[in-house]
Amino acid sequence: MLHDFSSPAAIPRPIASSPLADREPCPNRIIEDIGGAFAMGAVGGGIFHSVKGAWTAPKDAKFRGALSSLKARAPVLGGNFAVWGGCFASFDCTLTAIRKKEDPWNAILSGFATGGVLAARAGPRAAGQSAVIGGVLLALIEGLGIMITKYTAPAMPGPDDYAAQGVVDPTAPPTMGGLGSFKPSAPPAEVSDGDRGILGPADDSDTFGSSGTFSTSLEGEEESSGSGGGGWWPFGGSK
């Protein structure tokens, strides 16, 4: 049975794309992550420090205190986020080129390396602690992303779903007749002597015996020439 994909309902739903497959390729990913991290830090830091500035400012200068705190601290926090995002994307692209594949382990190892590099000026102990924190944080983020993708992705339709929609299941094995449905016939049964007597004697004309003789036209010409006198002369007699 052939699959009919002429109607939209007959086309199976595609598998949900993975977040790893939707990312920009390297090295464009580094620029994208730097810009996204800066925007996230600037916007988030701006909101946080504006609220903090308004809270600590005098009653008659709430707006001025919020604006001054926003201008002083939001760009700094955005720059810190951009540095972190640039280091993380650089390590991610490096691990992707070395390991030749995209998986959550690249992000976890990149977070570990980024945390250690950014805290390297504080000493080996602080760098190790920051590296562990970065790796654990990225592991939690990647695990949460996998869980969300797993539970929000649409399930693939099964045979019952295709049957309910009246659509042919494209994953079903083919049922159209062909070489797969060919069944060899049973060999003819041998005739016993008793049955042969009932059926009658076998006809010699139906069998190919070795006693039959076959002659060709060349042999007939040789016989006729021999009867006429022999020799190779075709008109009879000797030359």
C-alpha cells in the first residue's frame, strides 16, 4: 500500500528540534553570546540597581538616585556578563572542534573552565572553587533544559493516532504484493506403480529417451551423394 501525502494530515509531525541544533555555528556563536550576555547583564543590572538606588536615596531624590545608580552600575554588570559569555563561548567552540560533536558535556566543561579562568587572579584555591561552581551551575542548567525539552516536545504519533485520523502509518511495514508475497509451489508428487496402473501406460511420446536418432540435412546430402557413386562430387559419380 502506497503512502498518500497529498493532504497535510497525512504528513507525520516532525521531531522537535534540539536546542543544540538551533545555535549559531562557531565562531559566530562567540559574538552572539557576548552580545546576549551583555544585554542580559545590562538590563538585569539596570533594573536591580535602579531599584536599589531609589531605595537608598532620600525621599526627595528617588528618581535621581535610581538614575545615577543605573548609569554607574548597569554597564559594569553588563561588561562582566559579556566577559563571562565570551570565555564560555570560546571554550565551547574549542571543545566542539576537539570532540567533533555537540552535547551537554561541552557546556558543562566550558562552565568549569570559564569559572576557573575568571578567578585565576585570586589564587589556585579560589580558581578551583569557582571552576566547580561554574561546572555544577552549567550542569543544572543543561539538565533543566533537557527536562523542559523532554516534557514540552510533542509526542510522535503512534499507529492508533494514524488510524484515528484515517491516515496511513508511514512507519508500518509495506503490505503491497510483490516479491515478498511470492510463495514457491510445491514440487509435483511422484506417481507410484499402483497409480500408474490406474492411469494407464505412460506415453513414450511424452518422454525424451536417448534412443531417438536425429539427422541433419548435411547427413542426408552425404547419404544421397554416397548412393550416387561416392566421392565429394555433388552431381554423382566421380569427376
